[in-house]
Amino acid sequence: MNAIRNLLKTQRTLTLFIVIGIMAISGATLHAISQANSSKTAQASVQAPIPSVDVVTVQPQSVRMWKTFSGRLRAVDYVEIRPRVGGTITNVLFEEGAIVEKGAPLFVIDPRPFETEFSSARAELQSAQSRTTLTKQELARAKGLVKKNAISQSRFDAAKNDYQVAIASINSAKARMRRANLDLEYAHIKAPVSGRISRAEITQGNVIEAGPNAPVLTTIVSIDQLYAEFDVDEQTYIQTRRKTTGATMPVELTLTSDATVVYPGVMHSFDNQLDTTSGTIRARAIFNNKDGALVPGMFATVRLGSTSEQATVLVSDRAVRTDQDKKYVYIVTPDNTVAYREVKLGQALKGQRVVLSGLEPGVRVLVNSLQRVVPNMEVQPVEVTKKGTPKVQS
């Protein structure tokens, strides 16, 4: 029994030594692995370079501020051609859609009745002139006889009255002849303005009447210049009125269907009252139709510029990020770390945005690598010059 007890005791002692040995070996192994990992981490940390990022230092720039409005083109001159005398249309002297000059013949209304009336009025004038000559001679004789008391005063007065009536008949005949001549001119309808003419609404052979219910024969719209009418908000109107004293406000127009061609113009007028429903006032600018492509009724985009350039801070569109309803940029602080900066932006100007608040002059703004940076991260800023040449900053 003692021998068995001694044997078991010896086995337990050996087992304990084995376990202690295994634990010691495992601890040494884990320590070695930990030291190796720490060495690799330290080595990787030493070798990781500081990332370079492109930055732009924002500075105030002199720019002209623009506001954009939607408008519609209107003709400067728009004329409805209506007859001023009645009769039968005998000739239509234009092609629809053609360009006509002021004074060009358009329609002819049968002129024969008006020619007859003119001839009659001229004959009446000649008759009145003959009567006037005779009554003038009679008055002269009566004046001599009344002085000799050869005739009564009443006969002299009658001769004088006949002469005055004859003078009046001449004036009446002249007025009638002028009226007949005017009607004869109205029978030959001419273009009152230059422009593009529409189609003939009433064609040759139709009988028309003059007066308040006279029909529209055709229309003419001017094309060398056109108005652009658009609604301006109250604030813009007030700023325009206060800042344009003695200055010219630039205006530009582009067509909604084709924005490649820009038409320069000038402000023409504002309406005399504000629309209380919309809070806007109707404005009108005038533009030269240099290529003849503008047509009344077209929709257009009108850009209204400030009278002078203003010092404004701008930021590139590439630098702007969106966080729900907020806009922000990443900036590089003086110690070359990345910082978040919320900004309030205005209108767009050729790939840049006007900064209303959030950025001060001299701040360095990241313009690329935005996906690879986070706030408080150390970076190596590279200034991007206007010519695109990077300049490394310390």
C-alpha cells in the first residue's frame, strides 16, 4: 500500500511539473507574438506617410452679381392692319411671313369709287372758284354804286353776302376734295411700320367695311428689336432703383430652348405698381435681334446684373458637400489638420458659389480627396494656384 501511495504521489508531481512547463512555454510564446505585433505596428506607424490634399486659399474677388428671371418676348411694334374705307379687295401685294418695310403696299381696295368722289370734289371746287370770281366783281361794282347812292345799302349788303358765301363754298369744296383724296389713299393700304408680316386674314375678292367693327386684314411685328417682359421681386426692384442712378444695369438674355447664344440688352422700364398677389413688379428690357432668331412669344431666361462689381468670397463647387439640408466644406487649420465648416451659399458663378457666411478670407479649403479625410486628421496641404500649378505648403 505504501508503495502504491508513493507511486501516485510521484505521478501527480510529474503532472504538475508538466502543466507548469506548458504554461510557461505558452506565456513565452504569447509574449513573443505580442512583441512581434507591437514591432510591426510601430514599424507601420513610422512608415505611413501624411496624405497630401489640394487646397485653395479663399480671397475676396471682384465679381458682378446676377439674378435670373423667366420672361417672354414681346414685339416693340405690333400693328393690326384694319381697313379705313370699305369696298372690295382687288389686290393682296405681299407674301405671308415676309419682311416688309415701312410704306410697302399691302392691299388695294377698289379705288374707283374714291377716284370718282375726288373728281367730283375737284369739279365742285372749280365751280366755287368761278362763283367767287363773279361775286367778287359784283361786290366791287356795288361798292362803287353805293358810294354814289345809285343803289340801296341793302343791295350792297346782299352782294357782300354773296361773296362771303362763295368764299365759304371754296373752303367746303377744298375740304371735300381733301377727304376724297384721303379715302383714295386709304384704298391703297401700306405698312405703317417695318417688320415681319403675318398671313392675309381676308383675301382678294372679299368686300369689307370700315368703322369700329372693321376686320383685321393682317398683322405686322417688328423684329429688329424685341422686349423681354419678366416679373421682378420687390427686393430686387428696390435695389435696382436705388443703385442705378446714373449707372447702367447690364441685362442678358438666352432662349429657354437654346442657351448657347447670349443677347446683351438694356433695361427699358418698370411697371407703375406692384402686383399684391405675387409681390412682384413687371419689368421690361430691350434687346437687338442680331441674328433674326428671336420671335415674339418665345420663352426666355433674363439675367439682371448689378451695376458694379462687388468684393465677394467664392468657393469651388468641388469643395462643397451636402449633409441633409446643410452645406459644408473641409478646411485645413494652421496646424495642418482637417476641420468641418458649415457654410451658407448664394448663387453659382462659373463653377463657383458665392459664400454668404461660414468662410473668412485666408481660410484654406480642400478641393479634392474629400472622401479620404476626416476631421482632426493631419494632412499635407498643396495650394492650387490659378494656373493649376500645385504649391506645397508647410
